Amino acid sequence: MTARVEREFDVIVIGAGAVGENVADRVVQGGLTAVIIEAELVGGECSYWACMPSKALLRPGTALHGAQTVPGAGEAVTRTLDASAVLKRRDYFTSNWQDDGQVNWLEDTGIELIRGRGRLTGPRAVEVAGRDGVSYQLAARHAVVLCTGSAPTAPPVAGLAGLGYWTTREATSARSIPRSLVVLGGGVAGTELAQAFARLGCAVTLVARGGLLGMYPKDAADLVLAGLRADGVDVRLNTGTERVSKGGGGSFTVDLADGDSITAERLLVATGRHPALDGLGLETVGLGSTDGKVPPLRTDTTGLVAGIDEGAGDGDGGNGDGDGDGGWLYAVGDAAGRVMLTHQGKYSARATGDAIAARAKGELKGAPEPWSRFAQTANEHAVPNVVFTDPELASVGRSAEQAQKDGYRVSSVELPISVAGSSLHSEHYEGWAQLVVDEDRKVLLGATFAGPDVAELLHAATIAVVGEVPLDRLWHAVPSYPTVSEVWLRLLEEYGL
């Protein structure tokens, strides 16, 4: 007979990735009690299967290529990577898939951990099937927070289901480098991993049904495309996949819509992700259906979930909001389905945790002011993101097209990155930069950079967008010489300042 334990906490957090950790930390700092529920490793996808291991696989190739492009250094370095050393370093950054350090951090912070799978059973009620065999029946005084991340989305390709292909998890945790690899998907994950494996000695073919990195300006994405092809990646763009099969020797055959076929030792499917909400019991509070499938959640700027049945809450959720939506269920990070980036999830988590604590104390009523510590305002205006290929692609805020759709009167200015700093950085440096300007307020709405090491240019652009720095004031932010940042001066000159 399963043991049953009943507990009560101020806040219950489902999911102990970076987002869940930050929510729990902020509510504890705010004087509340918190428990965090995790079915896998504390630290989540980013620590073990995404951000950290993928960048650990990419960085050695970028460092080697960087040295090779500088005369004097190029003659001093070997021409190939040591794959076993790269994998060993990757293992270090994942703590060998052991979460002891992060568990210790939870304990030191005063956050209780229950290992198991949690699901809602009603208003503020969570049941956990504990890995210790115990059934935990938990009640939240103030909030339940869904920080369950996202899951890979498989495309509707004939023969793919059950075929034993790689997702990003298997790719980033690979114990050896395959001889050949087919990557389905031309987004960030597919592009990064295609280059990483190519530089580790794998014959890589990337197949995308559209363009490469289609969410970025074409001039920027084309530089990344050239980088992939220079590394030997066979890139097939605007190409559909008809069928996938597996031979007796374990190799994969990918039949393309153009009639061609590709055979490889491994197949990586990197065609996007979706919020991991299935099986969370959301139907018990009026969200989703009895089969456990849930449509995207609607959240406000604090992460509060809308649409909960009136009968599922007590009118004000115990926090004085009187919002009629229960006022106790939150979703943050990938689970909210708004911005699927670790750094933005952590930002959102800090705002949500602070909002929960403030509402519990009666210090926050209703919706917070934009740009306050309780509001996730940057998710709407200034999301920074980096594609860690070589060359890198970095952007923040709105593209020109997005800004126009949002009703802004915009202009844009674009230039190659060709300054003294870029020439010193490496031989034949190629880069591209763009600023998107709100012509009514004369402030930046967005910026994009492509080229070697341009990620380090991005935070200056993020500050300019978030701070709504007037261009005539930005003109006085003098870039140091000779750095690649001098492109800021050239862009502003091109604009007409």
C-alpha cells in the first residue's frame, strides 16, 4: 500500500529547471515557504541537455577557427579538434549529469525538494508520485507555479514515429561522434548542432523545409549559412522531407521531396519545441481536456494564468486580486509558451516570484506597472537572443517587419561590420549589423549583429532598447578604439547623426 503524506506550503513550484529555481528563490526571499517538484535532474534542460552542453560542444571549434584566422596564431595551432577532449569538457559543464550541487543550493536557500512527477488535482492542490514510493498530497496557500519547460515537436513525416532518432537531448549528451548525421530543421538548435558535429569530424547534412534561421534578417542568416558550408555541412534549404526509414544496419535513410535520398548513421530532429503541459492535470481547474492535452496558456505580465473556472478558485485566490480567474496558478518560462529562452525565463521567474510574494503580503493589487519589478515587460519589447554558431548571430527587440506590424513608423540602417577592430580581430572578417529606429520617438526598437564574437555587442543594444535611449544621446556613447563596437558609430553616422 502506497504511503501518503499531506503537506502545505505557501508556494508549490512544478519543475526545478533554471526557471523554477528562480521562482522558488524569489518567493523564499520574500518570506514565503516553497517546495519544488522535479521528476528528473534539478537544474533542468539548460544545465544538462541544452544551453551548457551545446555551447561546450561549440566553443572549442570557434576558438580553433578564431586562432586559425589570425596570422601568427594560425601557424601555431593544429588543424583538427580532439573530439574526446571536447566531450570530456562537455561532461564537466553538465557535472556528469549529476545534480548534487544544485540540490545543495536548494537546501542552502531554504527550498524543499520532492523528487517525482506532480500534477494538479484541483484548486491549489498538487499530487506528487514520489520517486521514493510516497504519494504526496500538497496544498498551496498562495500559488502553484508551472515551470515544466518544453518538449521537442516532431514533424509529421512518414515513418518517423518510434524510429529511435536523436532529439537535442541525445545530440548534446552523445558519448561519441557519429560518422554521419542528418539534421532536420534549420532553426537555432539544428544550425548550432550541425556546425558543432561537423567541426568534430562528422559528415553533416542539414535539411530545412524553409530558409536557414528564417526568423532573422536574411543578410545576417546568409553569413551563418556561409559558415556552415565552409565547415563542410551539406545544407539543403527549402526542401521537404517525405519519409524516414531505418535499415538493418541501423542507418537512417531520409527521402526528400525533391527525389533525393540521404543515408546517415544518426538522425537529429530539431524542428521546434512546445510547452510541456500534458499530464499536469490542468483539466481539473478548467483548462484543457480530460485526455490531458492542453492548448497554449494565457498569462498576464506576472505569469498569472487566465481562464480558470470560476468554481476552481475562491474569487480572489487568497491574494486580494478579485480577478475572477482564481489568482493562484502561474506559468513561467517555456511552459508559458511566450519566449523560449533560458535567460528570459529566469527574468520572467524573478518577476513572478516577486509578484507572488507581494500579493501574499497585500503589497500588489491587480496588474503591476510596466517595467516594474513585478512585470515581464521586456518579453514584449526587448528579448535578446544569440545563435552561437561561427559566425555568431545576435539580436534584440523588434525586426523592421515586426515593428511595422506592431504599428510603429520605422526605418532601418544596415552596414557591413568593417572597422579597425574587426580587421584586427581576424583576417577577412565578415559581419553585418542593423538598427531598427522608431521614427516618432527617435529611439531604437531593435538591433541585429552577425559576425565572429558579435554576441558581446548585444548587451549594449539591449540597454539602448530597454532604456529607450534617444539617438541624439546615444551618439555620445563613444565606442572605444580599436574594437568591433565601433560599428555603433558607423551605424549612427549612416543614419545621419
